[in-house]
Amino acid sequence: MTAHHRIDVSKVGDVTVVRFVDKTVLDESSIHELGQELFGLVDAQNGRKMVLNFSNVEFISSATLGKLIVLDRKVKTLNGRLRMCHIRPEILEVFRITKLDKLFDIRDGESEALAAF
């Protein structure tokens, strides 16, 4: 697999599990690099099954939310499926306010997200 700076990538069966390295994703260069790594991963795997684990993330910007929306569309275009898990309550509240909790498949834990496939 390609070396990543913003994400840790592992496989659980046929599912790619992505854990974010950074606690905050705020500045433009970090957001751009994160997007490149995530989109590259989707391209390399042709969409397929992916879990984004937010256990390390304490804060994300609105621009990061935008990247996640684009990522979700890209995965769905390739007939893949994306799940998210371990999202802190304060971040989950932002997802609810922006109605992104309706767009994304959000699960409490990684095992639950994996089982959803």
C-alpha cells in the first residue's frame, strides 16, 4: 500500500479501515492532503467497502466535511459503501445540525460498522 501521512490504513477481511492520524483537520494544506489520500485509496480499491474511524479526531472544519461529502459521492459512484464510526458527540452534533447524519452511514463502533457490510 501507498505511504500515507494523514491516515492509517488497514484491512479487515475485504473492508478497508481508515483511521485519521490528526486530532484536528483545520488548515487548507492538511485538508487537501487528507482528501488526496482518501480519494487515492478509493481509486486504488475501486470504491468497495470502507470504514472511516474517527476515534482520534477531536475537531474537523467545514472544509473537511466538504471532503467527506465528495468522498461519499465518489464511493457511491463506484458502487462502493462507506461507513463511519467512533465520532465524538460534539462532532456528531455538527453532523446532525447539517443533516449529514442522514447522508452518511454512522455507527457507534468499528465492529458495528464492519458488521453493517
